Amino acid sequence: MILAIFQNERVYEGNINFLKAIYPMPCLSRVMVDQDPVRQAGLRILQGPSSNTPPLFREDSFDPTTRIRRGRFYVAMSPNRRHWNADRVNHYPYAKPHAVDTQNYDMEVYDSLQNISGAVDGRPPIFLGDPGFNTAWHILSAERLFNGETLFTLKSISALGVLPDLNEGALPPDSAKQIRDGFEKVADAVHKYMPVPIVDVCREFTRVTLAAWLHTIGVDSNGDLASLINRIPATHVGVMSAARIVNRLHPRGKSSERERRDIRDVSDEDGELSVSLVAFLLREFNWAR
């Protein structure tokens, strides 16, 4: 399937013989292309750009609760511009666009990505947008459609403002996967769950990050969160206080504990607080960008 763009204001699809207007206007983003090795990882999946024109990503759906985006990639054809006779272009439901040449339409053309260079392993990153105005995504999977196009599933690397971005290069190698997995669970929980499960997820992530950090400073990292808190060096008051608050919010989600201790239930604000404390710990450990 060919994607054709007329004067950066209207998008058509079809083949070399006939085009029809796409309604409503699709959400198209440029794929950032540069020499940064991190950005190149995702581009290798797309076989790299065939010209100086960056590939495009066409969004088909986006779920903000899971931060999942699905869509297709298009690469520039060679040459990147083609003409269609006026009777070969269907503009419905739009009116005919204003054009200098009313007999032909000159458009930028892109071809749908039919094949990918290898399997999607390791969740390679891809960056969509322009320099200074871009978002980062992991490529999770690629699904071949009946017409030969490839439908990609992307997940936002950013927690959409809820958590700082992980500085994955700074994570302890032995615990990096656990930290990444826990980070994703917290980010997902914020958008999908009520306060009690948010506090539970944050408590577990606090235990994982605290254990990993203690190990890096030569302290025993085995045990539950309470025992780990007792091993935090006295000089790290902020870390100790944040971990204690997260740990003390946990019992409030249990009715038996509320009755025994005469404490209130977990509120939405408590859930937000636990997420903020998790973010604070990541920054204290220098694991956040």
C-alpha cells in the first residue's frame, strides 16, 4: 500500500494507478534518523532509511492506560515524488485541493514496510518526532497482516510524566532486569489501578531497588523491605525516610490492620505519594535521567 502526501496537508493511500483520500486524517510521525547508536538500534529493524527522507509511523491506535501504540511504518520510495492524473485521485469526502496543475497531482510517496530485517528481540528503541520534540518507544512486536503490511506494537519508554526516565546504563548489571520490570509495573499500575494496588506495587519495587542499591555499597541485600530499611547507612536519611513511608502505607490497604491500628484507608493521594517516593529513590540512587 502506497501512502501519498499532498503539500503536507492531505494524505492519500492506494497504488501507482489510483489514490483515495484518507479520512479522518491519520496521525503521522517522522522517525528520527541520526548517528546516535541508541537510535540506530530501532532503525535496523526497519532496514534503515533508503534515502535522506526519514521513515514515517502511522498510528492506528493508542491506549494511554497501557502506554501501547500500534501502527505501521512507511519508507520513502525512490524517487520520493510521483504524479497522478486528476482522474486517478479520489478526494472524497474532501473538496479538490488547490493546485497549480489541475491535471496532475505531485505528491511525496511512501511504501508500507513489508519486511523487517530480523526478529524484534530486546525491545529495540525507536524515536518519533523531530529533534527537540520527540518521544521514545520500545518496539515490542511485529505482526504480518493479510495484505503484507507489518503492524508494529510500541510501548512508551517514558512513564508519561509519572516517573523519571530510567538511566539504564547506570543500573547495576545483576539487577537491571528486575529494576526495569518493576519500573514498568509501577508505570502501568498508575494508569490502571486503584490506590491500594498502586501502593503494593510501589512497595515491592522499593524492595527491589533498595536491595540492588545496598548490594552496590557492600551491604547484605537479602530479606524483606523492613529488614533492608534497617541496614540503610545512617547518613542516607532521605533514602531511609522514603522507604519507611512506602512500607508504612502498605498495611493501610488491609481492613484487619486498619481495625487493629485504628488507621485510615489508603487514599488516592497516598497512591500518588508512594509513586513520588519511588521516583525520589531512583533519583537518589542516580538511576534516573
